[in-house]
Amino acid sequence: DQRRVCDTTTMAGEQAPGPLGRNPFVTTEVDAGEGTFAKPGPVRPDGTAPEALSGQAKITKVVKRWTNPPTVDERSVEVSGQTLADVKAELDAMSEWGSGGGDMDNLEATTTDGVHYTVELNPTFFVSLPKWKQYGQASPAAKKAWDDMLANLRLHEMEHVRIALRGYEQLARKLQGLPPTQASTAVSDGQTATQAEQDDFDSTAKTDHGHNAWGRFPKVVLDTSVQ
């Protein structure tokens, strides 16, 4: 069996959800002082313990620090082997062949009057793919087999990036007009909805994490038979 899928592996031959590498709305808790809010607490301008703000307090502006299509951070993990079989063995020993999606360390909110809040969303979109160290010395047939696998893997991971992008776009819309105290709930709901879409894309009825050809997504296969 030359197939191997691209996402987080829990055991040999079985893949677990994790096409983003991490959750689409990963947040790192920060001090809830002026101008910021931490997950899960609300914004509190004076830095004191969270409590309900005035009913007039609203998120009136959401700044989206990305483009559509987004800039994608291309990452690589080097693998080594004189033959494709050697390389595949090294790939199979890794927790994943590739990953893709979006990360966001925190949400930042600012206010000048304690009533009108601006939230800035600044995620990083990424794709991580393997890089064959001995590719330059490989035969034309071996290079083609590697290139074919890598192209299909990239296609799969870029779809996870697009799912993450849709999640952030939806989050930006949901935050607009919300009281700051409801921001954490919106983030949590967005995380749940986006992860459900990621899981659906990787479901056995669809791509099965790359095991299946589905729609425009081929199987992710490294054909070692050429050597």
C-alpha cells in the first residue's frame, strides 16, 4: 500500500483530525489589561477582574490582517533516503506528512472611550510539506513520483488553508457589533464550526485524510514501484 495521508497520525494507518496543524482559532492567553482580551475573559479597560460592561459597549470595528487569497507561510521538513522506499519509510515514521491551515496567537482589542472597541485579527496561514534531501540525485522516474505525491499533498493542505480562511472571515463578521463580553463565545463557536468543516473534508465519505480520491482531490500516494 503506497498511500499515506497528510495529517496528524495517532497510530500506523489511522489518521486523527488535525488538518490545520492546530485549531483554526488557536489563542494564547494574554494579560487582560487595557487594549487586550484573553480567552475566555472579556475586555476590561482598567485591567480589573472581568465583569459585565455597559450595554452600550460594542465591537464597532474588526480589522482583518490578511488578504484573499491569503499569504501562506511555506514550511518544509527534510526527509532523507537514497530510494523512494527509504524516503517513504522515513515519512511513515513521522507524525504527519504535511499540514496546513491557520494560527492566531491572540485577539487584540482597543478602545479610547470604553464603549467603542476595535478588534484586530492577525492569523498566520501556513502549509508544511516534506522536502527530499536526495531529490537532485534521483532518477527522472523517481523525481516524477515524488513530484506527483507532493502536488497532491499540497492540494489537500491548501484546502485546509481555505477552510481556515473561511472560518476567520466568518469570525470577523460575527464579532462586528458584539459586546466585548461575548467575543470569547464567538471565538469558541467559530472554532467548533471550522473544525467541523475540517473534519468533514477529511471524513471517510470524502478525502479520508488523503486515502480517497474525492472531487478534485486525488489520493496522496508515493509510488515506490518505479524503483
